[in-house]
Amino acid sequence: MRGECCAVDCFPSMMESNVYSFEGVVLIAGSCLPQMAQEAFASLAAQADGVYTLCLEQTHINMAVTKLTAILGTGKVSRLLLASVDRSPHCTQMHYIRHEIERVLPQHIPIEDYVLCNGELLRVSEEAVELSKSLARLTKLTQET
């Protein structure tokens, strides 16, 4: 992480950065996350060699997928961390990017998903992300309980 700054302007935008500037462990965080939970964000950012922001309210998910596929295609990223705010319809899309990338790229790197909930960043399983994309399955599960 670049210093201890947690303001959004301290971190470059993923969409405005050159694909070859990403390397090592990379954190892509929802642009509002650093301001909403500074300590939790700083803890996750400390694990990363590079921290970038992404706002899917401003950037269409297809553009983000294309950019991230190009970034990972350089082969310079060893692990990807995706972090967003829970319950935000725009931020939730960030976690769907993994599946789109895996369809395109032959090599797969470790990808971890995190969401901010009650001031804490919680790791989200791939199964939970996949389930969140199916309202029919969620409806059946909630009707069974």
C-alpha cells in the first residue's frame, strides 16, 4: 500500500492506469471503500503491492472486465483482491468480474473477494458470489427455511 493514506485520491483509478503498471498482489477496491472503513481498508491494502480504485457506478462492468483481462494478461499479477461495499448494487458487480475473466483467460491466478459489512471486511466465498447471481435459487433457498 502506498503510505497510510485512505482517501480515494491517494490511489490511482484502475481504469486510468496503464495495464503494465499492475504487478504482484493487486487490490481493486470500490472507490468509496477507503473513506467508509479506513482501518479495515488499510489492513487489506497492506497485503497488496498495488492498490487501485474502481467505481462501477461510473464504469460499465464490461469495460472493467476488458481492462482487468488485459491487466491479468500481462502475467505480472500474482494474486487479485476485489473489495467492495456490501448491499450496493453497483459494487456487487465487482465480484462477478472473476467469472468473466475466467472465461477468457487460460491461466488463473488466485482471486479473493471481500465486502465491507458493519465496518469489517469479510471474505466472500466463490459459491456465495455465484449464488448471488441467481435470484431463482435464492428464492427457493429462502422459501425452504
